[in-house]
Amino acid sequence: MSEVLRLSPVPTLLERTRAELAAEFDFSRPMRVSRAPGRLDVMGGIADYTGSLVCEATLDRAAAVVLQERRDREVQVFSFNLFDEHRPFTFRISLDALAAGSIADLRRDLQDPGRRWAGYLVGCLKILDDEKRIDLRDPKMRGLNLALLSTVPLGAGVSSSAAIEVATMMNLLDHFGIDRQGHLSDPAALGVPPMRVAAMCQRVENEVVGAPCGIMDQVTSCYGDTGSLLRLVCQPHELQPPLKLPDKVRVIGINSNVKHSVGGGQYGITRCAAFMGHAMIVAKMREMGEAAGKELSRDPMNGYLANLSADDYKRFFRSYLPEFMTGNEFLSKYHGTIDRATTVDPKTNYPVQHATDHHVLESLRVRNFCEHLTTAAKEGRETRDGGFALDKAGHLMYGSHLSYTIDAMLGADECDLLVDLARKREKAGIYGAKITGGGSGGTVAILCNTGERTDAAIEEILAEYEKKTSRKPEVFGGTSPGAWHVGTHLISSEQ
């Protein structure tokens, strides 16, 4: 049996499709199924869009999509999940309508809360057409039925949207016979490599749905694997060798059940502020170059704050950045930023210095975190050096969490509580904890030992958290392979 058929929630998706969508799916005809996991952001988080190294883990929670070609030119999308407060179940659009409008038109059409969820799926078709992988205007192309079931919680900060996009995109690529190319990240390679798959899914998120996310979620869902942390330098996407965890050490997530969103709000403000800081630093570099009789023809950071050393930032540039700055004042002096996913709002007061602090220093924290974990894996957690390295890695997670709260301004009281409860149980084998992903709620990642003693400490954290907040937390403790590693499966008949 194909591996994808064994992985949750694929069996449940197929059972429910047969039971509830028999009028739309013909089970005597071929169907294709795909699956992509959610991700746990261990270190790096929002610093992906400023070029940082990030460390990500795949979850055993995943999105699954079943696809079947129709006999007409309609696209129907069915969801077994409840999205937004309107709780839609179906969405329908013709290939002709999808082809006729622009990406911006599709985005506007899907802004209604009852339709926005469908953008994660039909947006994949539109991006494939925009990149000339398919031609929606081809009269020979037939429509599709797509059914979705996801076990990745919405608003938990574990990439529910990326899992849907990757599962859909992988299914479409194989359905249309578009070659997928090995493990290469070279965009000039024949076929579609995993990094291109992830980049197309990111376009869906940014351009169709309108959420200004970086690429780490899609890369992890596509190419992450079990038993290790995916390491990615987001410039724009350079994979490094997987990061092996020390023996009997794991990462888990605890969902605070405080919903978060990267679709706007503080996440978008912080992102925009970081790029404003970048623009101001480049301007200061040019000014310093002119004073020294040298003309600066390009950005020494190559567009990424992660390439600015923390020492140089503190010495030359930090004091130059205002703590806060209105968009109007910034635009009058610097005209704009290089970020395509955000727009400077003249009326908004942006935390420029705070956001830049987080991004420059977070990049350093992630690099040091990886070095400490590498040392711990090599030396063993029970040796003096290995144990010390694990402690230092955990303290970097606490530092990251504090920076999320104070500088990125993406904290949440409930996540602070979870981190505090974890820190009080360090003697039970808990090394570090931090808020994850886009922040402002969602999930806390914890670096800890395996074993009964640590399991008991986690149970204590859950019980105390629920008692103090009246919110029911949940643990994400499992892992599973990314979509690229399991591929898709064509079901030729009743299977």
C-alpha cells in the first residue's frame, strides 16, 4: 500500500468522500489523493522574511486532498472542515471565469469570509496558470472536484494554510503530469523542484489569500521529514542539512487555543516596520559611504536584515532608527520598502526600532541555537558539555520568546503563561520554550526530554494552564513526512 494512503487523515477523507459526496465523486473513475503536514516553528519564526536561518519540525497533523477530473469545465471545492464563522462547505467556479480574471480579481472575489478559505485551493490553479505550467483557457482541459479534510487546527500557528496549499499543489502537479525534479533547489532545473513547489504555494498565500507570510511554512510542509529539524536559510530558500536532535530529546507543541492570524493586524505592522528599518539602514550606509568618499551601488545586506551583524547593528545603526515612526513620515523621506507583501500605511505608527531589533538579533539566536544542538547531539545530553549545550539552546528559546513579546509585539498572555509553566519545570527535563510562528496566540514550542518524568511535567502544565485560563490546551507530540517524500497516489477504482 502507498505510504500516503496509510497516513492520517487520508483514510478518513476517503471514507467521508464516499459517504457524503457520492453525488459528486464517481468511485469507478480514477481519483488522486495527497497529504501535507502542519509544521512546528522551533526557532526563527517571523524572521524568515528577513532572511534568517529557521528551524522547523513537521507534525503528525496534516491536510489531505482528493481530486477527480470532471466532464465539464467547472471546479468544485468541498471542505469537511469548518472555516471562519460562516462555515462554508462548498465553492464553485468555472475554468473560464478563473482564466478570465487576474490574480488580484480572484483575491477580491474571495475576500468574503464565507469564500476566503477556497483561495487556498483554487489559488493553486491560478498560480499554475500564471506560471505557464497549465493553460486554463485550453478547451480540452476539464474541471475538477477537490475535497479537503485537515486535522491541522486553524489559528494555532502551525501552518494550517500551508498544509492545504502544499497538499493541493502536489495533487495538481501530478494530475496534470507536471514533472517534479529530485531534491534540487535550482530554479533553472528541469521540472518543478520542491523549493519551486513551496514558492508557488507561498504565492497563493501572499497574492490570492492576502496573508504576508514568508516561505518557511510551505517548505517545511513540502520537504520536512520525520526525526529531524528542517533548516532553511530564507534568502530566499537555501536548504541546509537537517538538524539532528540529541538522543532522547524532542520538540513538542502546546496549542494555547488562542487564535492567531498572519492576515494583517500586528503581524503585518511588525513585518512592514522591519522592512522600513532595512530601508533606513541602507540609506545610512550610503550616507556613511559618501562621507568616506565611497559610492554605495548596492545593498550590502542583499535585501536581508539577517545579513547585518548584531555588533555592527548595535554600533552603527540602532541609534539611528526611531523607536516609532508614522508611515507618512517614512514615505516622505524613503518613499517605500522592498517588501512586496506589505504596503506602508501613512496613518499607521510603526515600531521601527523594536521590529528591527527582533529581526537582527533573532537571526543570531537561531544560528547559536543550531550550534548548541549540534554540540549536544555530538556529545550526548548526559555528558557535561552536551547537557550544558542543551541548557544554552533552551535559554535562546526563552530569549526569542521575550523578543516576540517586547520587540515584535506579537505576544499573548496565555502563551506567556505556558512558557512560564515550562520554565518552572526545567528539572523535569524541559530545556526551553517559546511562542511560535506569527505569534499573537497560537502554539508554544518546547524543547524537552522524552520519558515518563517529562511526560508527567507536560501533563502538569496542561492542567495548570486550563485551570488558570479556562482554555483547553492540546499537545502536538507527533511528526510525519513532508508531502514531497510521500508523493501522491492515484486510486484507479474502489480502493
